[in-house]
Amino acid sequence: MDVLAEVLRVSGARGALGVVLKAGGTWGMWLDSYPGAALHVVSRGTVWLHVPGEKPLRVRAGDAVLMAPGTAHGIASAAGVTMGSCDREAAARAFGAGRALRLGSAPAETEVIVLHYEQDPEVSTPVLTSLARPMHVTADQNAQFGRTVELLTAELAQPQIGTTAAVNSIVDLLLVQFVRAWLARHPQERSGSWLGAMRDPVVRDALAHVHARPEHPWTTETLAAATSVSRATLSRRFRAALGQTPGAYVTQWRVDLASVRLRDTDEPVESISGAVGYASPHAFSRAFRRARGMPPGAYRSRLRRRADRPAANG
């Protein structure tokens, strides 16, 4: 079981090209909170990343930084530069016209590709949403990532038939390669995030079992046995990595799976309850209500009404 691939698939984590920045001279841009995660890839020059409460971070050509959703931050030509607000309308016009957004008055010597990643709002498992701090991978840590960035840059430089599809696929691939490079480089660092939990082999193996067989009647004891550790060890490592018990995670993931199926299929609630590991619809309804604040049937109806509303108004 490739846990990262499975969670990204279910959580609907999809990327999109935000904008390409080309800057020269003295410049700075403040990016207020954006609902999705942001991946800044520096393809040329040097950028200084500013995050409230942290020291400015120098990001060189070939480096990339992943920011958690909603993280206000700024990028600038140097530490201490006064930054203006991001002109979202200008960025949108540049993106729509296939042009780079220009910053500064001097000839461009720095280029940054800004990518955005959003997660399905019905999935609560915090793949990208709980990053404790910016994740930074340097050029010498990600050769494969660098080659993919070159491919993206080439597609953007010479658009042709299928470029949109190619760019979307490359953007999704970059997220996986970035995470892979970061995990390999920081095996001991704990970030308190779902991605950080992948560095703990005990937790990673336990998650693999849960995601491979969510319908199995997992308990902390059976999950510990499956990962060949004691119950106490699994509980301790789980709490340290994810801040919750194994049982709480199993319930969270089952409810996430059920939420997506309630929205995207017409399967009966009884069928969904068994598919995600509940012995009876009553037990499923009780767990779902605790997690989502309403029973499964009402949840499905609410999602359907929300989906139909734009069509009714249009």
C-alpha cells in the first residue's frame, strides 16, 4: 500500500499553476492567506521567504518551499525589503494571457513558479493542512524534482497542443517528488504533520494497514500486532506523530471515505457503512454524526442541495 498516493487520491489533492513571477532589482510581494497549499519553486536567481514569527529564509535556484494552506507569507529580493500586497487581478490577467507577472524595475534576474494545491473539503485527514512550518528542499536534495521543473518550464515556454493537460500532470507529480525528497532528507525532524508521520516506520506501517483495509475491525491491539510492536509503543508513537490515538485516526479515515461516497455515489447508507468497516448502519450513523454533526442521510442531502444550487440560480 502506497499510503501517500492513496491519501492524495482520496483527499482529492490537486494542483494548479498559480503564476510565474519574473523579477529584478529590489522587489517584494506579500501573499495574504490563500485557502490552498502553495509550492514556490525558484527556477532562477534567489528569493527570500518571509513568514511571521520566523527568520527570513533564503531560497536559491533549484530550491522549493511548500507552505501550509492559509499561511500568510511574503517573497522578496532580500531580507528586510518592504513588501506590497499581491495584485491578484494582475496575476490573473498574466496567467490568462500566458505571461509572467513582472516585479521590480530592473531586468528580470529571478524567476519563481508558484503552484497551488487544494484538498477535497469533505476529507478531514490533514495531508497538506497541518504543516507546522514551511517545508524547504534545496537543489542538491532533489535532482529528480529539478528535472521535472525543467520539463514544466519547457512546457510553459513553448505552449502547444495538450500543454494544459501536461502542465496539470506535471504539477501533481511535483508535489509527490517534493514530499519524497523532503522525507528522505529529514528522517529525524518532526513537524507534527501527517506528512511528517511518514518518517516514523511504525506509524507508516500502521497507516498502510489501515488504508489497505479500512473495512477491517481494527483496534489498537490488532493494529499493534499487525505492525509487530506493543500496544503501548503504537499508541505512544501515534500520538507523537499525529497527535491522536490509532482508533481516532481509523474513525477519521472511515468517515472521510464515507463522506466522499455519500457525495459521489447513490450507494445506500447500509452498503457504505459495511464498506468502511462498521458492523451495523446504527454504529456507522453514530460515528458519522459525532464527526460531521449530522447523520449520513442528512449529510448526503445537504451536499446534493449545495451542488444543485448554482444550476438553480444559473
